Amino acid sequence: MPAIQTNYSAQHARWIEGMVLNMEPSDIVSRLCEDAEGIGFGKVAVQGTADNQVVDSEATVKFCGIAVLDETQPTGKYEQYATAAIMKKGVIVVQASVAVAVGDPVYYVPATGVLTNSASGNTLIANAQWDTSTAGAGLAALRLG
């Protein structure tokens, strides 16, 4: 049998996109992934066609939450028709597109789902704030609720 993994990191990554950051109470719901492209971990999920469906970020659609990391998903995201774990309240690791500071409001670009602290042409995530700071684009903690 050939070797499957031949090298190992001395340390694992501190954070991974979509990771639930701590053990604070959180609200995570199950929704069906409607889109053919699926939804990546740590990405914005918005309302789909049916009440129990979500899609990745699209313009003029209501924000539902952030997709939670699920190591059992073989492709590294929630594929179409998969049951996705969507965080509505809690602290989750996401990719900030710019430098953010603790307490900044959280916005997303409706067409792409990119997360930022800039209001210009973007959609505010109500009752959300950045929980850690970054010097530029990078992983940061986002507090929902």
C-alpha cells in the first residue's frame, strides 16, 4: 500500500474558516443547500427558494447566517442538496477582506459574500461585529447576535 501522507506540520493552523471559535452558547440551524455551486465553510448563507433552503450570497436576499465547518464534507464545502450547519448566533472564524478592528460592524458584498467593515455599497449584518482585529485581509472572529 502506498504512503497516503508523507509529511506532517509541526503545528496545526490556529484557525480554520468556519470554525466555531469557543464554547459560548450559539444558535446553529440546519438548512438545505440549494445552489449547484454549494456554500463554503465560513461563508455567507442567504435565504433560498424554500423556507428550509439557503444559497451562497446573492443580491437582495435576506441574510441567514454563516456556514459552519464540517470536516465530514468530502469536498471542503456544503454541496448542492447537503444539509448545511448555519450559525445564526455565536462566534465563528471567517475571512475578512480588509483590516478590521474589534467592535467594527460587519458588512458583506451582496454579489460575492466577501466580508468587510466597509458600508459602501454593502449589506450590514444586523447585531454582528468583529471580535478580533486584523492588520489586513485574514482570518478573524465574527460575533453574530
